[in-house]
Amino acid sequence: MNRIHRLPPALANQIAAGEVVERPASVVKELVENAVDAGATRIAILVEFGGKKLISVEDDGQGMSADDARLALERHATSKIRDAGDLAAILTLGFRGEALPSIASVSKFRLRTRERGALSGTEIRIEAGVLVSEREVGAPEGTLIEVADLFFNLPARRKFLKADTAEAAQISRLVTQMALGYPEIGFTLKSRDRLLIESPPAGSSEERFYQIYGDRPDLVPVLKQAAGMSVTGFAAALAEQGPVRGPQHVFVNRRLVKDRTIAHAIQQAYSVATIKERSPEVHLFLEVPPDRIDVNVHPTKAEVRFLDQGLVHEILRRALVDSLGQGSAPELVLRPGVPLAGTLPGSAPLPWSFEASPASGIGQGALAHETARPDQRFGIAAGTETVASLIKPMAPLGQFRNTFIIAVDEDGIAIIDQHVAHERILFELIAERLTTGRVEVQAMLTPVVLELTPGEHQTLLSHISELERVGFEFEDFGGNSLRIGGVPALLEWNKCEAVLRAVATDLDGLSPGAGVDVALRQMAATMACHAAVKANDPLTREKMQYLLDELRRTSHSSVCPHGRPVVLRLTRREIERNFERV
């Protein structure tokens, strides 16, 4: 008796459905991609009960003849490839020819279509993979597909679906992503009678982005072309004041994908400026020659394989690094309509020193009053200028509470956090030295014995080579002790114990697979933080000017290595507007 037998077609389709139809959003994805490939200019999606009860996708594409409609519901039937050679350069979103029969095998399915120029259309109804009816009908040009009672014949699969609202949210995210990728197509999404998305055809990606997200000054534009590839889009600015996590939409040849190479390039780009862990919001569009990418590596086409992963990684990383280096710094904005309240001169003096710069034209002395703020009238919003223009040569006026440098230039007033500014400067200085060798060492006249916990002792010894590169010289001194013979020249020797303990804690917090570069960057950030001037440190005007000048030379002036903002600005325009001069 044969133990191997052919599966019935209906069962084979249900198995195939398990690969491409995980949930209602999977159905929407397949149907919308087919509509895009059919040349649609408008796509309307309707769902009920999160797509469990009904999914309807209607388009104005080229439609199908009766013969093509029947073939489209057979497995491995497609108009998008004809031979093996076509697989080397896929130019469409769908091509496997499995989606429609798979969906029809697990639902009550209706296909209505009319080919462009045809006098009539075709309607086919299928229930659980079995043909129910086929007839000629009147229909608009294009295609309508309705999927009702998804998984009605597979209750075990249906019970794993999430709540209606969760499934509807997933569909909304998917349609948003498709709308971003195809701005020339109009998209609407309704959940029963509620309109969730309405994006008419747009003339550009920027216009479509504005339709969906509105004005987003917290994002910076990304644009780079190299080696026959291009990267465009938007990414979260380094000085973003919102959450450190956000949506990540990455399109490769207009196909939304999730790829480890791309994800790593994004992470690396942000780690250049800050060690702060973040999954930043990005909306990126990569164009790669189709013969240098394989999209046939996943049943749902969600993953891709690049012919040259290293090149793609470097181009994307560099595109982001370049954009972030010109990212927006926070702008101090006076909210309109709020009066400038304050006490009159001669009242209680401000609790901060004010040492005017001779170049400012303001005489020496103390400011006579402090502006009262019964309501919060200052907000932080990302500016639209680049860091290069925001961090222009500035003249320091003085310090606020010996913590913030107040400076002016032709564009307005800047408030600089002296600690994070100096931390940014030192971090980039250390990172630059590490690329060429090691940080300068200051030998100690009398070596210091440092007593540590067992964990700290073991962690530091296991990273001795990296610590030597950042300027520490030490050896095991028995027990849990280390004998320190040299410290980084930029550190005061009496801070070495605190720094080494902090480094040990930071290194313990790294993921097990973290590489040497990650450890070095963590050490550089920790050292920069401890070596930088602190809050409440009084600074001379010369020291303030030094910090401002050095800050302008850094690659990422808007944030410190830990992600805190460096500069807030009150622009001349904001000042004039609040004094009703514009």
C-alpha cells in the first residue's frame, strides 16, 4: 500500500493559504498589490469587523477577461512572469500566482471584473475553494474582490485572530504603507461606515507624505545616489523630542520589506551620533537595479536578498549619517498669543550670573529682573534649518544658573547646555583618536590601587585591550584589585575610579553579541560624560567661546552621545512676532 499520495486540490490550497494568509491584513496586502500591478489609479478598501466579516478591494485597473478571471483562480497562474529568466529581475509586487486560490479556499469569495474596452464583465463566486457560480455581469472597468467570513471553514485558525480593532489597525497600517509607496495612486480605507484613510493621487512622495502625516519638522530629508542605487525619504532628527521608537517604513523598488541588512544600517547610522538605544522613525525608499535583488525568498515577499549586501548597507548608512549631520536642532518657540509677563527693573535680582561680551554692545552688570512664567509658554519644536546654519559663530553673553550658556548671533538667541555640549565635543574627539590608534595616556607618578566588586573586576579585565585603546593602563593586582598606571589625558586622575566603575556597569549592560566597536563607543561616551564640564560650573567668557567654537566643528551638534539636546533657539522671527513687530 502506497504511503505517499497526492493531496486533494482543496487541501493543497488551504495549506498554501497558511503561507500567504495569516490574518485579514494579509488578504488586503495581496489584493492591493494585485490592484497596483493591474495599473490602478484608485483603490478602495472596505472592511467589516476588522476584516473577519468582510474585506472588499475595488480598483480601476485594466481588469480581466472571462478566461483570465478563471485562470487567476487556479494555482500557479499569473500574468507577471512567463519563464525562469523573469525571476532574475522581478518588476511587479505579486508573481507567485497563489494568492487568489489560497484566499478563495478559506473564505466566501466573489470576483467581479471587466477588462478595459470590454462590453461586459465576469463574476465568479467560490466558497471554501469550490466554484459556486460564474456569470456574465455588467460592471465598471477594473476589478472588485470580496472576501467574506475569512477562515469560516478553519475555526482553529479563526480563533487565533485578534480583536476587531486590532485587526483593523493592522489593515490601516498596511494601507498607509502602500499609500506611501505609491503616491500616484489614490487610496481610501473604510471600516464599515467610518473613513480611516483618504489619500487622493499625489504629484510626489513629499505631497503624499504630507497627506498622511502632515507637517513633520522633526524629520530630516534623506537623499543619496551612489553605485547605481538611490536612497530618498525622511528620518527622525537626532534632537527629536518625542519617543525614541517610531514606525520604520523601508521600501525597496517600491516593495515594503523587512531586512536585517537595512535594519542594521539604520541602527549604525544613529549610533555614530549617540549611544542611546533607539528604533528611530524612518520612511525610506531604496531603488536598486532589479537584477541585483532577489524578492523570491519569502512566501509573502516581505524579505529580500541583495546581490551585494555590504554595498547596500554602506550606501544606506552613509545616506542617513549625512542627513543626520545636517539635522534640525530644537528651536525655542514662544507660543503665540501668550503675553510676556515679568517684574519691573529694580525688583529681586536673577539668581544667575551675567557677564556680557564686549562685542555684544551690552554693558557689564547684572540683569535686574527675572521673567515670571505662571504658565508654560516655552515649547520645543524642531526647526527647519540645518545644524550648519543654526550653529553659526555666536557670541556668549553669559550663563544661566552656571549651567546654560546664553549666546546670540544674527538669527536670534541660543541656549546651550554646557555639559552636553562639551560631552558632544569630547565624544567626537575620542572617537576620532580611536580611528587612528588610541587616546593619549597620562602616566601616573604613583600608581593607584583600585578595589572593585568581583563583577566590575572581571568585566574590566575582559575588556583590557579596549580600555587600553581609550587611554587606561592597568593590571590585575590580586583579589578584586587593579593597579592603575595611566589614565586618559583628557581625564582628571581623581575621576578614573568613577569612570572605570561606570564603564564596567555600561559594559555589563551590552548585549552578549556586541562587538568591539560597540564597547569602544560606550567607553568613549562614558569618558566624555565624566570629563565634560558640569552643571553649576562657572565659566569665563573665553571658555564659553571655546565651547561654542568647538561645537560648530562637530559632526552632530544637536545631541550629546546619550541623545540629550544640546541647543535650544529663540529665533529673531519669534522674538519680533511676540513683540508684534511683524
